[in-house]
Amino acid sequence: MGKKDKKVDAYIAKSAEFAKPILTHLRELVHKACPEVVEVIKWGFPNFDYKGVFCSMAGFKQHCSFGFWKASLMDDPHKILSITDRNSMGHFDRIISLKDLPSDRILLAYVKQAAELNDKGVRRVVKVTPKGSKTIDTPEYFEKALKKNKTARDIFENFAYSHRKEYIQWFEEAKTEETRNKRIVQAIEWISEGKGRNWKYAKK
């Protein structure tokens, strides 16, 4: 049998009103797809474990997110996981209502597949960048800042190329070290909330 964690109950209870039904629904679907799942709070948000973490969800001030840890190894018949130009972490972009999610049937199938990868002992691999893909190096000074905030680090690593690039260019354009440091502090706050550099101008 699976195991629900009271800390996840508390996490949902403290979330914004719009987020509560979304997080509750996602939680129930994960348990339905994988009855033996165990909940755990890691990096400040709920993760779902079955022979290892396989998916997670998070609630922010204006949106929610949901994603799979081994998405790069999963079959993606509905072309959900292959979308890279997103405005937040996870694989379903900014979720602000239940209407933003695929059907329960589709979600259940993806969750089952993610759990099966762990069941088979398939390990998460280091991503190999395909030819033609866009990459950008993270400056050492920002790497140090990310190491001090596990939530921000994990979210930044899962951001689309465009969002990582926007932040790094913002730092590099600073004319003084003081300005750059102020931007880094602001960036860590925004990233921890799942926001891209230009989140204020994103379509709602």
C-alpha cells in the first residue's frame, strides 16, 4: 500500500486557493496510477517515490507545476515531454487550473510509465545534448549561489534553454559586481518560485 505524508497535506493547505484543487487532483492521480507510491517533501515541494523519486509537483503564488524525473527516458505519444519552450519548471507549463492538464487517462498513463521505469531499475542518465541543440554554460559565480539553495538549483536545471539564457544574460549585462549580486539574489527568489526572468510579461 502507498503512504501519504501529513507534510504534503500541510503543503497543500498552505498553498494558494487556486492551487489546492490542482495539487489535490495530481496527488490522487499519482496514487491511483501507483498504489505503492510514498510521498516525501524534498527541495521544499512534494515528491512521489516508488523505488526512487519518479515525479513531483509544486505550488507557487500564481501557478503550479508537475513533472517527471526520468522524462528523457519516457515514451511521449502525446508530445508533452518534448516541449522545451516553457515558462516554468515541470512538463505541463504553468498550471493555473485543472483545464491546463491533459485528461486523467493521459496523465495516468504517463505516471504509470514513470513508475515502471523505477520498477525496472532504469537509471536516470546524464543528458547528452543532441546535435543542433542549444546549450549555455552557467557561470561559476551563479553556480555557487545555486548550491546554497537546493530548490532554486533543481528548478533552474529543469528550466528550458531560453529561460536559463535570459537569466545568465541578465547577470552578464550588469555593469558592476554590486548590480550583478543584487540580480543574483532576485533571481534565486524568482527561480525558487518557478518563474522565468521575464515572468511579469508572460501570457497569463
